[in-house]
Amino acid sequence: MRWIKKVEEDNFKKIPFGQLGIIVHESCKELGKKIDKYLVQKRKDMLAECSEEYQVEKLQESYIIESEIIRFSNGEGKGHLKETIRGKDIFVIADVGNYSVTYNMFGQENRMSPDDHFQDIKRLISAIAGKARRIHVIMPLLYESRQDKRNSRESLDCAMALQELENLGVENIFTFDAHEPRVQNAIPQTGFESLHSTYQIIKALKRVEEDLNLDLDKDKLMVISPDTGAMNRAIYYAGVLGSDVGLFYKRRDYKKIVNGQNPIVQHEYMGAEVAGKDVLIVDDMIASGGSVFDISKELKKKNARNIFVAVSFTFFTNGIEKMDEYYKKGYIQKLFSTNLTYIPQKFKDSDWFEEVDMSKLIAHLIDTVNYDESVSPLLDATDKIKGIL
């Protein structure tokens, strides 16, 4: 009995930094509900393991703080919290990439842009008005993450956005697969962590594709980076899977600018032979999908067997008709993508799409930070990946 009592003391002498509260923006409602469900169950299980004398908090049915963004008829808005947040440890969750959210302006329905979503995040933080004990922002898709460096006379939008959050009193900013993690140099005194979806994607690969044997015949699988920027990610995948790695680099026409960037002339391949092998293309996001389509076509010309694509964020800004076409032609077997940003239902219903749920990891992240524990184990999933292989 003395040993059992000692275990209970060890497990529950840790105290939350403050009562947990989650503010879920309209752009992230579905993911927010999943996160809340995991948190409630996690703490219910934890409290069930200890006697009443060691319980430092009461179980709640939900940790979501009721909130809303009120819009005036001319498009202006304001944030409103419907319950007290005084002394709470607040986590604000928003998806700046959700283009399905709309608002009314002068009688017309407008889709919300990333700029609108970021403005709403600031409105919600402003509504807290310094009453919370601590404020964290979870922005799975980092706002303006692709505008992280300056070429000639350009704005540094991502750095400016992070500094705005810092000035509003945000203590920690969490994101996933940041395009350039070194953007945290803009806020050296504020916590900034970029988590990865590698473990969840490999787990989904192993579950869905029975023919793709990840723990045997490693020489029959290759990991491909679609450009030099994604090479570190590809090397990590290849390292934990024990596979070869290849690289496509983009030859661009620097005399022209199309849609804000220099157009790609050709994708050139560097690496080992891909004939007869399964190929996994890994990247942080698919925007228009042009690079993935070109690369998959080139790999098929080189007689690759099955081609899989794994990304954290899927946009397909130019539509999915070409993806349907490439799937039917056998160029791409399956696309694995997380639910960290908005996914239209027509994507989910497609045979080529596999959604990777990240809500459990975010719930674990929130729980860890609320108890003031180190998030380092969440940043490196190498041991967990080895466990499932």
C-alpha cells in the first residue's frame, strides 16, 4: 500500500500551470473538437488512476472556451469570449488556410483569406485582455510561412506576423513543418516549435498499403525529394525507413515571373535507379500540384513501380481534376495528407486520398505544455517510428 501511495504522489504532485482553456477559431472547429475529445479522455483516465486526495483538478466535460467573431455589415469584426478566462492557461487554435469560411460584407459573401484568419487570431487574443495566466497559439499552417526571406525589395511577412503575436503577449507559438524554421530568429525571446507529422504518415502508410512492406525489402523502396528545399525531410524519412534517397532539382527560367515566381523549365533527377521500386515523394505541402505531377510522370518513365506522395498540407489551388487523371493512369497510387488544414469533402471521398489524423498529437502537446513539461519527446519521433517498423 505504501508503494501504491508513493506512485500516486509521483504521478500527481505535478500541477497544471493554470486551468486549461482552448479557444477554437471557426476555421478549426472539426479538428478542435477532436483535440478536446482526446484531452477530456486523457485526463479522465489520469484522474481515475489516483485517489481523491491527490487530484489537483476536476474533470471537465470540455475545455473549449465558447467564443465568436462578430461581423459588422461593412466587413469589420470583433472577437468575443462568452465565458471567463481569468487565470487560465489559454491555447488559441486556428487554421489560416481554411478557405471554406465565409462572412458577409455589403450584402455579398466573401471567402476568408489567410490575412482574415490571422486578424481573427489577434482579435481573440485582444479579447483576452491580459486576464489569462498564459497564452499559446497553435497555428498548424504557419501564416505567411513561404514569405520567410527577402529577395530584393520585398516584405518579410512571416517575421512581422510572429512579432505581432509576441507583442500581444503570446508566450509560445506551435506550428507544423514550417517552411523555414529559422524564422523563429525574429522572436528569440518567445517559444517557437515546429512539429512534424512523419510518425503519423508512416503509420498510415503501413496501415493502408499492405503491399508496401516498410520493414522488409528496404532496397525496394526509395524516398524522393521534389526539390532541394525538401531534402532534409527526405533524408530523415530515408534514414528511419532504411531506404535510398533521390532528388529532383528544378531548372527555372529566371527571365520570367509567372504568378509571383520564376516558372519551372524542367525537373532533373539525381539519385539511384528507380526501376521496379516503390517510390515515396515527401514534401511539406502541395500548392498547385504541378511539381508532383511532373515528377511522378518522370518516375514512371524510369519504370518506378508504385508512387506514393506524403505531405503535411494539401491545397490543389488549381483543382483536383489532374490528380484524378494521374490516379486513373497509374502515375500516383495514393496521396497521404494530414488534417492540419482544411480538406474539402471531395478530396476525402477520392480513392487516391488518405487523411492522416493529427488531433491526438496536438492534444498531447497541449497537455504537456499545460503541465509545464518538456515538449522535446514530441519533436523527435524516431524511436516511435522504429517501434512500428
